[in-house]
Amino acid sequence: MLKGTKVGFGKFLLHRHCEEIAIKILTYNVHSCVGSDGQPSPGRIAEVIAACDPDVVALQELDVGRKRTGSVDQAHAIATHLSMRLFFHPAIQVAEEQYGDAILTSLDMRLIKAGPLPSFGERRGALWVEANYRGNTVNIINTHLGLSRRDRSAQVAALLGPGWLGHADCRSPKILLGDFNAVRSSLAYRQISNQFADAWAGGTGRPRKTFPSRLPLVRIDHIFVERSMQVTDVGVVSGRAARMASDHLPLYATIAMSKT
């Protein structure tokens, strides 16, 4: 277990004399920060995120020190632009070059676990952090599942099992989010939705597609929450900047819970 760093406080709101905490979560496959123009730009990605003003950001497909994108530490560059701290997990590492996922936040947080998932094809992993907001904690797991049905099913089983979401230390409330490479009719989606609610399920509008960004055809990026959690807003960032910055569109959700 690695200890996190205090980095600030989240947003809160008052509603009917009962104090509630509202956390805005965003997940974004950044495609190595390579946009539709073929150019890598962590700054462009950061600007898309900043316009959404999230408290917690889950990123997938980050290059760190890779020659193909200028040997830039993309995770650090985006976090610096947003004035956030981060935890990064390389799903793939070859010499000094890394490729993987990160969680950035403006909340207090600590890293609980970062590690691989069962993979028969390209290696995949997950990050689990505990975020603190005004004395309340939430467990958040960011992942990027494989391209094959076999990989995704095994990876979801691992995430739902005792090493991750089923671990005794992974207490409620819990959020699972990322790029699942899985549509609603898929086995992986059904496995997760047996235990967790899709953030779109709260009657907040018709679910919107996230990939590919220029003309979205499928919804493969998801935010799953425990059924006791109240999702007050959910949406996809789809402006011109977002359509240009990556091949995925960012998905966000605002979650409100009564203060303990």
C-alpha cells in the first residue's frame, strides 16, 4: 500500500437543509494524447478536462517516456496543467518506455493498489484509490479492459473478486470506471451490471456514445456506481475540442451523497 498526498478539497452543495457532498468523476481514454490531426498534445487533453471541472479524473492509454510521442511524461504533463496530483500504473513497460492508466484528483487520496489483470492478449491493469472529501471516503477503481471477449470476461471477474472490489478494504461507496471495450449487450457489461449500476441508469437522459470521437457509434466507456449512490448528472463532452483531442470522448458523472 502506498500513502497518498493531501491535495485539496472537493465540491459540496446544500439541499433542503441536509448537507450533501457532490463529486464529479470523469473517465477519458486519451489515445496517447494523439488527436484526429495525428499530433500528440497533452495540453489539448488537459484543456478538454479542465472545461469539465472534475474532482477525479481516470485516464487510459497514457504514454510515459515513449519515443513515438516525444518521450513526454503525459500523465505528469496533464496533472501539472490541472494542478492535480496523480497515481500512474504502467500496464506495459519496455525499458524506459511506459504505457498505462492514471488517476488524477484535487481531493485527498491514497493509492490502495495498482496492478495487472488477467490478460491473454495485450497486458491490462487497474488502479484503486481511496479518495477523501470532507471526511467522507470513496473507493475508485480505474481500468482499461482488453479487446477480446475472453480477456474482458476474465478481467471483470478479477475486478469483482477478492483482489479488488470484493476486498475487505474496498468498503462502500465504490465506483468502477474506465474504457471497458464493452457495449451494453456484452458479457463484460452484464457481469458488472449484476452488481453495480450504470451511471446512466438514473433517468438522467438517453446514454450517449463515446467512440470514435468524430462520429460516435458505440458506448464503451462507462462509470459504474453502487446502487445506493445518487447520480445527479451524467454526460459526454462532445464539443469541437473534445472531438479533436482523442479518439474517445470523455464521460463524466456527478454523484451526491449525504455527509456522514
